[in-house]
Amino acid sequence: MRILAEAPEHKANRPMPRRSGARWSLGCKAVLGLVTLPAFLLGSCKMSGPVVPMPPSESGADLFAAHCAACHGSTGAGEGPARIALEVRPRDFRTESFRYVSTMNYTPTQADLVQTIRSGRRHGDMPAHPQLTDQEVVLLAAYIHEIARLGLVERLTKDFADDPTTTLEEINEIAGERLTPDEIIVVPELAAGFRPNTSVGRELYVAACASCHGPTGRGDGLEKPEDEHGNPIAVRDLTLGAFRGGTSPKELFKRIRCGIPGTPMPSQYGLTDEEIWELVYYSRFLAGMR
Ligand code: HEC
Ligand code: HEC
């Protein structure tokens, strides 16, 4: 099972075929068998791919109830009772985007979700789960992905309510497509001889980042920033180094290249890999990390 917990190997910046569906077929199968959901909502689940035997005690729903619902709520809408003790609001999987992604279409891969569940999000109030087996983590990732898909189908159904020409099958297809990773970013190796240059980093930072993060990185650049639902959200104070996606250069590379979906933090298509590396090291420099 270990292989399922590793990041998939793809060439950097090579677009993935759209609507492959295979990545999530295991998850759909798991969720299909174990959760009582209206069958019509599951129309776009593809049933191909590897089948891993799953005793009922390991169902994604049971695991979620046991390990996650206290914070994320029994339906995954982020309203669990333990949330009141947290500084960071648990994600509502039904209506909010996943933030820690390694794709350019704002969609997590299975490996992204596995990493969040296994290692947690330090500084983000999301605990690590070392006690779970690899299979349990994969089941949970699939279960959460399915919650997100069903939430999207529900919203799209409302959006298309006045349009009788759009069928539920098409809505399922749109939802499935939106939640299928497209262009997966594999962090490139640093070019031989690359040494971060603070003045180059600062120049790039002033051009692309300071409008939000402020001239010195304290998160004081953007007035009244909002998340995807119009709720207030703080622009991160980079000088604190509290990077929730991880402080390693590789993780920062992904955050800066892919952006943080659901928040104002944009993805960066136009910059070269070397420019992203400069920004990675400049962010670490602002945090006193180097
Ligand atoms: C103690 C409370 C708590 C528990 C228990 C918890 N979470 Fe979370 N989780 C959070 C918080 C808070 C966030 C938001 C973190 C952030 O925004 O950085 C989060 C975020 C997430 C995300 C979103 C990652 C992204 O890319 O945006 C996933 C997926 C997730 N949790 C899965 C789980 C699973 C699966 C479990 C159970 C095994 C679980 N969580 C248990 C508090 C919790
Ligand atoms: C339009 C506003 C905006 C711009 C422009 C912007 N950011 Fe952000 N950034 C944010 C917000 C908002 C957050 C906090 C998101 C959250 O709380 O999940 C953030 C978070 C971050 C984080 C923390 C990531 C983590 O793992 O927790 C880093 C690092 C970062 N930004 C670096 C940059 C860099 C480098 C640039 C320029 C290339 C940049 N940002 C441009 C708004 C912005």
C-alpha cells in the first residue's frame, strides 16, 4: 500500500489528460459500497482500476466518524464540536476548496490529501494521524474527495435549476471533471550552481507578492481580504514562518506555483522555475529561515 501514499510521478508541467477518473476510481468504489447516498448523485463514479479488499470496519465513513468528525463535523461541513477550541476553522469539504494542492487547476491529487491526513498541517490546527494505516488514509482521502464532489453536484444542481437542457448526468460530469487533477506540478530540481539572490528575490516579491503580503512581508498589503465565500481571511504574515503547507523549499515551491485555492493567493503561471525558487528562498529569508 505504501505506493499509494507516494506522490504520483509525472513530468513537470506536463498537462494530465482531462477526466481520466482513474485516480479516484478506488475511492468511488469504497464510498459507493459503504455510504448510503442517493444513487443518482454517484453517476460519474468510474468503477475501473485496482480493487483493494476492504473489511467493513475500515470503511471511509467509519474512519471519518472516529477520527475526523469531531472537528470536520459528521457531514464534513466543518461544524464539529471541537472546532470551538481551534484558532483555524476546520475545512468544510462540501463547499470550500482544498488549499494544499500540487496542481494548476486548484484540485488536490490523492497524494495531496494523503499528505494532509498523514502529516497534518502544522500551524493550521490540523493534526497528524500516524496511527492510521496507509490503507485507512487512502480510504479517508477518497471519502473526503467524494464529500467534496457531492457538495459540488448539489451547488451545480442549484446553479442549473433554471436550465432544463442540462441533465444531472452532465452536472455529474462537470463536477467529476472539476475535481480531477489536471496539470500536476512536480517540483523541479534546483539548477546546478543556483544560489538564491536576495535582491532578485526582493524584486520579484515586490512585483508579485507585496500588494498582499506588504512591503516587509507582514501581511499588511491587502485591505479586507476575503476567502471564496466572502468571509474575512488574513493575508499571512510571512515573517512568522508559520507556513501551513510546510516550510521546506519544495512545499513552498508548490504553494507559490499553484497558489492557495479558496483564498486570494494566486497561482503563478508566468514565472520561470528559477524565479519561483528565488521567491521560495525570499519567503524563507523574510521568515529568518534561509
Ligand atoms: C483537531 C481538529 C481536526 C481533526 C481531528 C481533523 N482535522 Fe482536518 N483540518 C482541521 C483544520 C483546522 C483544517 C484547516 C487547516 C488549514 O486551513 O490550514 C483541516 C483541514 C483538513 C483538510 C484540508 C486540506 C486542504 O488541502 O485544504 C483535509 C483534507 C482534512 N483536514 C482531513 C482530515 C481528516 C481525513 C481527518 C481525520 C483523519 C481530519 N482532517 C481530522 C482540523 C482537524
Ligand atoms: C492577492 C493576494 C496575495 C498575493 C498577490 C500573494 N499572496 Fe501569498 N497569501 C495570501 C493569503 C490570503 C494567504 C493565506 C491563505 C490561507 O490562510 O490559507 C497567503 C499565504 C501565503 C503563504 C503561506 C503558505 C502556507 O503554506 O501557509 C506564502 C508562503 C505566501 N503566501 C507567499 C506568497 C508569495 C511568494 C507571493 C508572490 C508570488 C504571494 N504569496 C502572493 C494572499 C496573497
